[in-house]
Amino acid sequence: MILPGTGRGTIRRRANGGGGVSLRRPSVYFARKMRREMSPPEALLWDQLRGRKLGFKVRRQHPIGPYVADFFVRDSGLVIEIDGEAHNYGLRLSRDVARDRYLNERGYRVLRILGSDVMKDLDAVVRMIASQVTSPLHHPSDGPPPHAGEDS
């Protein structure tokens, strides 16, 4: 059946609302919104990281548990956070500590970069990210890293 004035056929919807369960999670909707509203440092950095330009895939605004990582390199478990001035004030610092703890406990490494550093020297930031991905201090194949106070 063609709907009048649309030039399209009948719209069929799945009984469950369409899409998988993971696509209906609030964190996925939030991540999509954040992709549309990236800060200038994030947008500038994304232009350098997208499309495997550095030889590895980088995801932007990627949901991990209750959080959304600014950038994420799945193969190395690296979460890259671009911090603006707001991260230095109020409750933001304690939220960042809790977020980093959550991610670290799940085996992710968190690399925090100041937005001002991205704006000042983008090439240096890109080189630092590439070095973290290609030669991290801990190699995942070696098993989990030792906890503080344990022998390595």
C-alpha cells in the first residue's frame, strides 16, 4: 500500500519497537546525542583519529557500562577522555575518579588529555595516543596488571 503524499510503501514496525535491546538503552541514546554535540577539541581530535588513519580503529562517544567514553580503542582497551575546564571544579573531579576506578576495575586503561593541549599541539596529542595503543605499559596477553602493593 502506498501512503498518500509520501511516495513510500507501508511502514512495517517490529512488535518490540525495532532495533535490539542494546539500541534502546539510555546510554546509547546519550552517546548518539554526544556525537552530534562534540566539543571543539573532541571534533578536532576525531578528525585525526577517524577512519583508521593511525592504523587502529577508534570509536567516539562509546558507551561502557553507565559511562560514555569520549574515544575508545577496543583492541587495546584504551579509553581516551578529553577534559575541559569544568573537570577541575566542583563534584566533577570526584566523579572522574569514580569513573576511572570503574573503568580500571574492568580492565580498561584511561588516558586523560586536556582540551587545551589538543588545541595547542594536536600532533603531539595524536602521537601520544598512537604510542599508548601500539606500545602500552601493560600488554593484555600478559594477564591482568598487578594491583598496587603486589609483586610484578
